[in-house]
Amino acid sequence: MTPSPAPTPLHIVILAAGKGTRMKSRIPKVLHRAGGKALIDHLLATVARFRPATTTLVIGHQTEDLRAHFAGRDVVFAIQEPQLGTGHALLQAESALKGKTGCVLLLSGDVPLIRPETLGALVEHHLKQAAAATVLTAVFEQPDGYGRIVRKDGAISAIVEHKDASAEERGIREINSGIYAFDLPPLFDALRQVGSTNAQGEYYLPDLVRVFRQMGRRVETVVLADSVEILGVNSRKELADVAAVLRDRKNADLMARGVTILDPASAWIQPDVEIGADTVIYPNIYLEGTTKVGSGCEIHSGVRIVDSVIADDVVVSNYCVIRQSVVDRGAQIGPFAQLRPDSRVGESAHVGNFVELKKTTMGKGAKANHLAYLGDATIGEKVNIGAGTITCNYDGVNKHPTIIEDGAFIGSDSQLIAPVRIGRGAYVAAGSSITEDVPAGALAIARGRQVNKPGWIARLKQRKD
Ligand code: UD1
Ligand code: CA
């Protein structure tokens, strides 16, 4: 058997030195977020599938913000200063690619919707045709602003920028997507032949097409089937458009897997979220980060769940916020409940309206149905927490734990002043301020005794006459 040839090394170059003026932002354009991730991170996640040999980012503005964002990651920076056009931008990547062979996949930093299948097809075609350059093109009804693909006898002969195009060329509807594959060895020598005598006085990267053709090298095109993939982000409007596409893609995938989504336009489910079949998602919800929702759940309107795990058959009723927490099978949360980080609600437990948990575990079948603050607490199985219960976990300097053992009953409007332990099966009378541990099976009453004074009101009124 003959061994297959070593795969051609692939080098990614991403252009992101432009100013992004129309975003009107202090944040670099490619760091704006859609679908819970920076635009550039969508792109990097997509190209990472090809296991690139190198990844180079050409940057020019707010370089410190960008370096901080990529700290510790396998990304090389090339600085373009001043910005003299896309051709000049690519030239700045030369030293990062010195002595390397293989193929360059070049993209703009602001096209988060491009699919790996599309890039794979582009590179495959490029390698198969042994081309010097392969341009990803698209056909647009409204091609204004884009570079136009000029063809001679069917083959691409040049790309003409909109501002430089003749009336006839402006009629061309096939446009340059700004995504290309290049053969690395001849790339930078060819790029040095690109001039800047054009309408914008810039070094145009697309002029490489003309240069390679004049050198007698092969230039190829691949036409994009779904033009939404090259939707770029130049403004807040386009940022919202991209976010909506990411949302729709995710929701389509979830529905195909058996999730019911009542109103896909208002279900904001981030790309890495997982949801099991037969879960029903009501309108206006936000499921974020690494959240996993099991099957057979109901997630009602107004809910936000971040980086949490929700087991099967859980009901999260309206207007709950759940962050970095775990909810076990069959539990019921809300309406109007908040689970703050590091909380765990046990199997079939109930957390009702206006209940807040922080770093608190509730055992199987435990209930806190109304109006409670439970912080730094470990609550056993089948514990009943009455309305108005507060764990006083903070003395102004330190946080202290509350332990409530299995089967205990906390009467309404009680304060448990931590550190404190309520023993197994113990009762706390309503309205108590508990400062000492309660032994298992005991009843603790810690409140002022009631005194009734008969006829007291009548005597009061007599005195006034
Ligand atoms: C470019 C193409 C055009 C194509 C369009 C697709 C050129 C000259 N034209 O036009 O044919 O149809 O993309 O969207 O390339 N950048 C730098 N340094 C610079 C200039 C730009 O890094 O000096 C970066 C930008 O940050 C951006 C990318 O290059 O990520 C493209 O630049 P942009 O100005 O958006 O190009 P267009 O004029 O849209
Ligand atoms: Ca431009």
C-alpha cells in the first residue's frame, strides 16, 4: 500500500485592520458579539476545523484590546500601520509565513456566518486545480459596493472594485466575497506587483487576479450557494442581522432534533447550548453559554439560563434567572425565582416565586415555595422552607453556612442566623430568629411571647373623651 501524500499545510490569514468606523464603538469591530461570541471567534472556531498550520491576524487599531482578547491562544499578529488597503494588509503577514509552504486561506474578520463546508470546498477546488488563487464569489441582485468578477471566455480575468468599475462592469452581478485561497510560494512576490493607481489610492488585494493571469498562472472561482454566509458586519444593524441568522440556524437544528420552539424569532439560544427532545421552549427566552437542558422540560417566557445544567422533566416557569447552577430531574422552578451561581436544586424539589438561592443545595423533594433568601446553605431532603425564610449568611465581613438536615421544617418568616445547623426532622416555629443550633427532632421557638390585654382599646378611647 502506498502511503497517502502528506496533506498540504493550510495557513489562515484574517484581515482585521480596518477601523470599523460605522460601528461607532470603543470596542474593535471583530470583538463585538453575536450568538454569545465575538465575531472573530465564530470565524476562528470555523477555521479551527481544518487544523491550520498557522493563524495570522492582521490588525491596526485597538491592538491592545485584540492582543488581550487572544492572550494565550495560538494566533500570530501582524500589524498594519498605516492601512493602505487589503493588498497592503496581506503583505504584513509575509514575515509570519516566511519559509512556509502550502496554501493560504484568506478571510475578513467580520464574516462570522461562513460555513466550514464552504471553506472546505474552496480549498479542495483550489488544490485540485493547482491554482495560484481561487476566489469565492457570489451572485447578488444588488451588487453595489462589491468588487465585480470580470470573466473572459468563462474564466475570471480580473476583479474590478465598484468605485473603479465602468457602467457595463457595474451591471455584473457576480461579486467578490473577499474570501480566497492562495498558493503560498508565489503569493508575496505577486502581491508586490499590485499598485495603487485606482479610485481609492489603495493597494487592492483583488488585483492579484490580474497579476496571476498576466503571469500565466491559473486563477479559479467557486460560487457560493447561500450568500447569507458572507454577510459582513459594518454597522449595528448588520450585527443584529448576523445575530438573527445565528439564532435561526440554531433553532432550526434544535427543532430538527425534536425540540418544540413556539416562537423561533424570540428564542435566543446560543450555539453551544444543548436541548433534549420533547422539551418545549416558550417565547422570549435566553439560553446561554454551555447550558444543557434535558428532554421533556418546559422553559417558559422570560427565562434566562446561563452555563447551567437542567435535567429531564424540569419546569422552569416564567421570569426566572438561573446561572452556573444544576437543576435535577423533575424539579420545578419559579415563576420569578433566581438561582445564583453554584446552586443545586435536587430531584423533584420546588423553588417558587420570589425565592433566591446562592451557593445553596436543596435535597430531593425539598420545597421553598415562596419569598425566601437561601445563601450558603445546605438543605437536606424533603425540607420545607416556609414563606419569608432568610438565611442571614453575611455578618458584614464574612459569609457563614447554614445547614438544614433532612425532613426539617422551617416556619414562615424565620431568620436563620449563620453559622447555624437545624437538625434532622427539627421544627422552627414561625417568626423565629434562630441563633443557636437546633437538635434533631426538637422544636425551636425564638420570638417574643404574645400578650393579650382584654378591653384595652375601650379604655384608651374613654381616656380621650
Ligand atoms: C473588499 C474587496 C471587494 C469585495 C469586498 C467583500 C478590496 C479592495 N475589495 O472590499 O472586492 O467585494 O471586500 O466584502 O479588497 N482591511 C485591512 N486593512 C486595510 C483595508 C482593509 O485590514 O488597509 C480589512 C478590513 O478590516 C476588512 C477587510 O480588510 O476586514 C476588507 O476591507 P473592506 O474595506 O471592508 O473591503 P471592501 O471595500 O468592502
Ligand atoms: Ca474599503
